[in-house]
Amino acid sequence: FVLFHLYFNKLINKMIIIMFFEQENEGKNICPNAVEKEQMDSPDTSITTSFMALPSLPAPLCDIQCVVYNHEILICGGWEKNDCYSYHTIKRQYKFICSYPKDVTLWGHCVVKLVHHNQDANGITLLSFGGSKFIQRHTLVMKYVSVWNGKGEGGFNIQKTKQSNFNAWIPFTDYYNKPIYIGREEDNYSGVRAVISGSNNHLLFISYYPNNIDVFDLNTSQYVNHSTLPIDNCEIFFHCFLLKAQNEIVLFCKKSGLSMKYDEFSNTFQFHNLRVRAEFARFNNYACVCVNDFILFFGGYGGYDFGVAKVVYKYSIKENKWIAFERTLPNPLRDCVAILNEDHTFVHILGGKDLQHHGVATHMKTKVDEWMKETERERQWIAEEEAEIQIEQMKGMKQELKVITLKKKQKEIEMILKYWNRSLSIKIGWIDDFDNIVSRYILLKYFKPLKVLYGHFGYVKRVKFSLDETKIVSSSEDKEVRIWDIMSEKKIQVFKGHSNWVNDAHFSPKGNMVVSCSKDKTIRLWDVNTEKEIRKLKGHSDNVTSAQFSSDGINIVSSSWDKTIRLWDVNSGKEIKIWKGHSKKINDAQFSPDSQMIVSSSDGDTIRIWNIRSGKRMAELRGHLNYVTRATFSPDGQFVVSCSSDKTIRIWDVVLAKEVKKLEGHSGVIRDVKFSADGQIIVSCSNDRTIRLWDVATGTEVQTLEEHSNNITGVDISQDSNTIISCSIDKTIRLWGRL
């Protein structure tokens, strides 16, 4: 009660602060939407003093890439525009440099300055890369010397450039003249953003769609890290990606904000969420620069609802706070670029698209100092920002209060039970633990997020605990099987050999082997200790969708799109038995707890139970209205739980072959379902991006877990029912623990 009272007082105090703020500003109309609308629609007398028009670009350009070199801004192509120019900031003139090769299409490419290559005072080296499955990839370099006055600014004679491959885009090669390619076949680099850092300026950090970050070592020409960004419900492209300090990067894209720090020794990232202002979260495709521990954002695109913006935002990295300026761009602008001049006194804004989404030749600049000042309106925004932070903290307190309420209930029940025990002087053997049993049951059904495991390059198809619950095995679209140590949160083994995505992977009962199956039509056995392939099982003629050890570890059952279920001998690798009967693709097959039966699920909306010894079908379970994704036995083998694309979970009596319960609540295809070890809880996951816990006895939903940013493909629950693991198309594995 005292703890609740303290939290309640804190809540009231915060509400008083907000009420006072509202009274102080009554009639001032500082509503975020009103501010933005006024900025978007009303003329601003300060615009002419904030921005200075410069000579227009040689042609309308958008999504251009720029690099500063002495008194020049190098403009390296744009959206389907291959020409490159130099703008001289003192002369205020443009000169043509070169064009990209004719076979290169620029569509959201990236250009960076190779710092460790730029020891020559006479010029710099630029690296350009981009492309996707649909746009030809390129990885090119240009050794640039100034095109002004016939000589480089260090006196270098540019008449020799043709002979020395200067001022031309050429293939990026290593010391042996072998081409270096940045970007794998599956990578989508449209809208890619990158920065260079590292202890020797040798690391290229690449962020790209949908939520990926890679680290490429420019010295070795090898990737040293592939990671997934921990951003929910957001896909990055044409985003803000800026270097804050050595190996420290800041990312913003719509409603996602991240600060990340890279450890070169362990090749790992540490991520920290940054607060994103609600109005800012509507936009992407803005220009941004980092200066004096602040990030300035110019314009942007908010889709059909909010259109093209002309607002200017400032974010304080140090204080994690936002300001929306009353001063704006002269006109709405998206897909422009912002770049600091050499001494960081001016921000140049170049190109972009207008309200009609047409490319523009705009070039303007603004003094950095102009955006470090605060007007009265901006001070009001700071006050509003403080109030919004207070509200967000209150929401967090609300979640804390829910946990406190649950634990308070547990404590109250414990006190009542102890009083009851003492009053009646009951000394029955089990009654001393009765209060613990009841308390444990209360909190058994409630889980919270614990950990997130990153590492797979493709979406994760399935996850399973080891029998001792210290490890996890995962299978992925990236063709790999991985074993993770739960305590350290690190991968400890990687099995490579499948030539297509891996659908399923399970530990053997002893934990010394892993079985996996793949779209490459094979099943493979792996030695956990040596990471080597033990045996390859061939026989299926199509995608193998599941593979599982029997409880004694002697056999393996598999299912396939070839409409068969097969039983294999682990030691010999030979096929023992084959079942045919399903008329459509089989999605899953699993042993019963005693390994005497198999349950299979298929696209034909049916579930079948098979007797292993006789090879005959024991039952067919009908009721689902669409394909069945998964079916599994209860711990006692008396029931089967199934899930389907009809968005329902059904519980079946094995002996009677009848449906006994239907659980409804998911809004998308249900991909996986599991009983807890005591059979009291069912855990399910779905394309609706939720994990749900169900009480078996009542058929009611107990809790919904939401953290994944895309479809959830697999789920498992530990033997002690204390931990849940899940995997997703978002390429992450998440662990959930009891309150």
C-alpha cells in the first residue's frame, strides 16, 4: 500500500505540472498540429534572413550524394541522373567533373569519402555503391582532383588525370586489381546510408532496407558484422544515418530513433533507443546534418496524409529533446541533401522534390548559428517537449503499476493462506506449500520481455530449446542453423551446408546432435561439438517442412510438400517407413510424447494421426476452414492442439477424434502453437505480430505479448514454463520470462 501510495502521489504531481503548463499557455494555441499547420501554410517573415539563395544546380536533381572537399561541394549524381559536378563555395559556380558509366542506374545510392585512402593532399578518393535485385549494383571509386583553375588546390596538374584515372568512376579493386563488391545478392541498397569510422577509418557502416546494418572492413575487403537493427514496425530507407563520434552512430527513420556503439574487439553493437517527437515521426526522406551535438532536419515526406514538409527540426543528442522551429524552408522540399561547408559555419541544401514530386534545381545555404538560437515560440516548444516527456513517463508508470498490482495480489493471497493455515492448525503434508503453489499459479501466466538475439541475415523460421534449457537452436531463410547460449546471448555454433532456406531444426534428446531440414529437399544431421555434418538424408522430392527426433533419439520423422511423411533411422540414415494420404502439401509432422504416434497437418485443412507400428491412419481431425500450419500433442498425449490460417486454435481429443475447444483472438495466420509442460497453458504466435497465452481449462486468452516488428514464425516454451522464445521475419529471436 505504501509503495502504491508513493507512485500515486508521483502521478498526481506530474498531472499538476501538465495542468499548470496548460493554464499558463491557455489561448496560445501551441498544439503540435496547429504549430505544424501554421508553419506549413503561413508566410514567415524570417525566411529570407534564414536562407540565402545560391545559383541553381546545373539540372534538377533529387536524392543526390554530396561530399565536401576544401572549398568545393562535390555533387555525385542523383535519381537517374549520372552527371557529377563541383560547386565552388567561394566562386559560387559549378563545373562538370564526369558521369557515371552508362550501365549504372542511380536509385538511392551512397557516396562516402575514403579517409584512409586520402593521404594525398592533391585530391581525395570517393566510394560509390548501390543497387538491388531490380537495379544493377555498382561499386565504384573516383580519385578526385580539383577541376578549378586547371590545377588542384595543392597545385596538382589535372591535365594528367586522364592518364591516371583521376576524375572518373572506375571499379573498386584490391591491391591485386581484383574487383571488390559491396552488397550481397539479397541486399536492397535502394535508399542505403553509410558512414566511415573505426580506429583507423577502415570500417564502413552500412544501413539499409528493411532493418539491416553491416560492417565492411575496407582493409580486408570483407564483412565483419551483419546485424539487425532493433526497430519495431518501421523499415529504413532514405533515412538519417550520421556519425556522432568514433564508432558511435545515430539513426532516425520515421518513428524509430537509435544510438549505436560498435566494439571493434568483439565485433558487436550496443543499441539505445532515442526518443522521437510524434510530429517528426510522420516524415522520412528529409535532409539532415550533425553539428555541435545537434542534428538539424530539413523538410521531408509524410506520405499521402502529410505530404511534403518545409518544417525544420532540431534534435539535441545530449539532452534527447526536440525543437520544431517557427522558421521554415522557403518551400516544401523532400529528397534534398544537407551538407556542412568545410568550417561548419553554413549548411548547404541542394536539390530535392517539390509538392508535385518534381525534381528541383534549388541550392541555398543557411548559417549554422541561426539554428543554435531560441525564439519565444521555440521556448514554448521546449516546454511542450518537457510535458510530453512527463506524459510518456506516466505511461511507463502505468505499466509498472500493473506489475505492482499483480505482485500485490500475490502477497495478499500468501498472507490470507498463511493466516488460514495457522488458524486451522492444518498439518497435512502438502498444505505447507499450498500458498506457494497458488502464488506461482497466479504469476505463471504473465510474461515480460527478457532478451533479443540478433545475427541471422534472413528471417528466422523456427526456434527450439535444448532439453537442458541452456541453449536455443534456430533455423533461417539465410540457409543457416545456429545454436545460441541463452546466458551469454551469443551464438556458439553455426551449421552451414543447406543450399536453400532451413525450415526446422531440433536438438536430439541427449543434446549432442541437431537435425535440420530445408527447401533443398534434404534432412541433415549435425554434430553439436564439431559443427560438422554427420549425415544427409535424401528421399523427399520437394521442400522438407519439418524434422524431429523421437523421444529415444533413434528415429526422425519428416514432412514435405511432396505430400509424404517419412520415418528415418538415425544411425544408418535409411528411410524406414513412408506415409501417403494427404492430398495437399504437408506443413508439419510431430511425434507423440511416447513416440508411438505421429500427428500431421496440411494445406488440405485436415489433421491426421498415424500409428507408427502399424503404419495405419488412426484418425482424421476436421474443423479448420483453411490450411493447418501446425499440430502438436499435449504432454500426456491425450489431446492435440492445432493452428491454422483461419485464425483459430483448436484442441482435439485424440481418442474421440473430436474438437473440444476453439480459441479465437488472433487477427492473422497462426504460425505455431505449443502446450506448456504441465498442459495448462497454450502459447501461440501469428502473422498479427503477437504471441498469445491461453488457459487450457477455460479456453480464455491470458496475455498478449507484442515486441516483434513483423510476422512471428515460431514459438517454444521451456520445460519449467518460465521462459518463452519466439522468432520472426524481422530476423530476431526474443526471450520472454515470467514476472
